[in-house]
Amino acid sequence: MAKQITSRAENYSQWYNDLVVKAGLAENSAVRGCMVIKPYGYAIWEKMQRQLDKMFKDTGHENAYFPLFIPKSFLSREAEHVEGFAKECAVVTHHRLMTNPNGPGVVVDPEARLEEELVVRPTSETIIWNTYKNWISSYRDLPILVNQWANVVRWEMRTRLFLRTAEFLWQEGHTAHATKEEAIAEAEKMIGVYADFARNYMALPVIVGHKTESERFAGALDTLCIEAMMQDGRALQAGTSHFLGQNFAKAFDVKYQSKDGALEYVWATSWGVSTRLMGALIMAHGDDNGLVLPPNLAPIQIVMVPIFSNQEKLPMVLEKMKEIKASLEKLGVSVKIDDRDNVRSGFKFAEWELKGVPVRLAIGARDLENNTVEVARRDTLTKEVVSADGIVDKLVKLLDEIEKNIYNKALSFRDSHLIKVDTWDDFKAKIEEGGFLLCHWDGTAETEAKIQEETKATIRCIPIDSCVCQEEGKCVYSGRPSSRRVVFARAY
């Protein structure tokens, strides 16, 4: 099956596309720019969603749901916001179809034009803050800590499955606070939640930092992000958290009465991750044989394949597998017994390898006689025959070992491609090789734009969790003084 996948060295982009389709994660739909997430791909997203939802609730947040359609006038109330999303908005202008009077099919009924056009949500700040106006009147109503699981539409011209589609799934948190300090603390807390999830569930090392002013979310005073490195050396923004100040509260006149009786505008945050995380998972860990899934997010953590060579012993083999499966499931491990009799064992091995199942067990008649089990690891592509005694405990420990190994492998790759660069000539050479360049920057939007224009590299973030960046120097482009290094990279 791996032969159906282009190698990473030959064409990384095609490798990614092949893998998404061949592993049964997603496919293009009949609607241009939109995707169908297939059951196996959606099962991974569900595990992401389940864990993130728990982390949100553990930090005091509640889920709600807001309309898909947003009145066009709402987007006009916050100038930076509408400017940031105007070119990506899908707009509903009519509410009815009619039979085509001039031929077959249906046409838009010209009499059914809406009084005000509706925008299919690209993000929900405007509709939510219009709602919060009804919820907030006193300091006793604050804070509001709400999250929404939803779909959004951003009309992309160049699309790629999971990474950039016209419609995608995500969560968006929207919180309201009495003070600036509370809102800033919330934005920082939630980027920490995302970093924790990326590192401990996705096995994905990320750099936490601030976006530059030109890269901030439209309407934000500050944007925090987590940036991950893919195997081709490009960056992928894996999550963002925004301090919105009082911009949306002022745009929608959301005030509260403070303890001393004064009317104050509310302070806001928003934060989100999307199905882009699926793309990150694939590109950070996959290999030329297929997916490599961290056990914490694998829909099937262990697959068992019975060897059919001795039909008389097969019922006993299956019974042994069911026994192991039941014990593992009591410990929360997801297990599948692949007892299909219409394909060979070799085909099954290749299929589950392609799908990235962390551990594969094979048991045949000889294994029953010898009290052994063949255990194959997806992360190292190694296998060994081990005693069946205590196999459940061994497998649980192995899953933890695999999770750590996948993370450490990605971390080692990231760190080996994290390079300090001090001259413009060196920058231009190194950026072609890929990776994260740690460079001094003079802090001006002009220099930032010039670097992007000449190299297609952007400032991914101004790191906050790395002491290596806190040092005096000169801007790699302009030569002007700089107090710290920032992360430059080409990005998805």
C-alpha cells in the first residue's frame, strides 16, 4: 500500500495529499474547496475534540451555540474586523428558489431578495457580542466563559484538505471580563491549554509566542499563537488566542455596572483551533509508509491480527485475542480484532500500518503453543516476539513509550532545524533549506514586509517561552538595533 503514496523526498506536497486520501481520512467533495471528512478521519477529530472539550470545561468554560448566519451590518461595526474578513465572506442574498420558467431545474426567485444580506460566519465575534449585550448588565454577570464547536466558511481560492478549505470545523472560545488584567490572563491561559494539548496529546512540540501587529487577528490588540514545524521545515500555526481589548464591546455597546456604580465597557478574548490540527498531525509524524498516530489520538490504539494458517486452532486464537482485548478495554485502551477472512495477513499489516495504528499484535497457532505474541510498533517499524505473560501491562507501557518517542523524534527534528541567523545573505540561503530562523528584527512593519516580499518568509511569532531569544543584536535585514530574536519561517 505504501507504493501508492509518493515519497516525501520526491514530492512532499503530493505525499501529503496521497496520504490523506489513501489512509481514508478525507476527500474532496462536489462543492469546490470543501471536503468530506471520512469516518476514520472524523474519529481522530472526535478524540481531539473530546480531550480539548474536557480541558476547556476543566478551566471553567461552558459550551453554547450561535447562529451560522450573521447580518452584514454586524461586520461593519468593527473596522479592522470587517477589513480582515471581507474578501473571504460568503454572502446569502435570497431566501427562496423557484421552478425555472424558461426550462428545466430551479433558479433564484428574484422576489425573494433579503432586506439585509447574511454572511455565512467566517468567525463569530460579531454575532456573539451582539448577544452578550443582552446577557451583561452588572459585574455580577461576569466573567462569561463560553466556547462554541461549529463550522465556519472562509472562501479560499487555493485549498488543501484539512490545511485550508472553504468550510472547516473548529471551536471558538469567546469570553467577557470586567478588567483588562482578567482578559489578558484568560488569553494567556488558553494558549497554554493549546500548547499542553499539542505537546501531550498530539506529540507535537510547539513554540508559544506573540504575533506581530501585522499578523494579529483582525480586531485584536494582541494575538498569542503556537507554531509547529512540519517535516519539510515549514511552519504551521496550530492555534491562536486573542486579547480583543474593548473593541467589540464598544462596537456593540456592551457595558456593565461596576461595584462602585460606574458603567464600564467589557473586556474580551477569543481563541480557537480547527481541523488544521489534522494536517499538523499528518505532516509532523507521517512517513513514507503512511500515518504515524500518537496513541493518545489514535482511534484504534492496538490492532490484533489472527494468523489463519491453522484453521483448527483459529477459534482458540480468537478467544485469546478477545481475552486480551477485554482486559485492555477495561483500562481505556481502544482495540480492534481484524478477523476478516477475505484478505491475507500481509494485506492487513500494510493497511493498519498505512492508517498509523500504534501497535499491532499477531497471534497464530504456534504462538498459542509457545505462549507468545508478536508485537509490532508503528513508530519504529520494528517487531518482536514476547511472552504473553503480563502482556496487557506491557502493552499499556508500550503505548506510553510510543507517545513519548513520537514527541521526542519531532522535537529533535524541530531543534535541529532551529537556526540562529545574523546576516542577510545567510538568511536568504538558510530559508531555502527550510526550518525556523531565529533572527533579530528591528520591530518595524516595513522591514517585516520587505523580508516577506523578498523571501516569502514571515515572522511566525515573538517567542515567550525561550530564553535563547532574549539578547541584544542588530536586525538581520536593516542592521538597526534589536533587543530580541524572533522566529522567521515559510508557512502553510
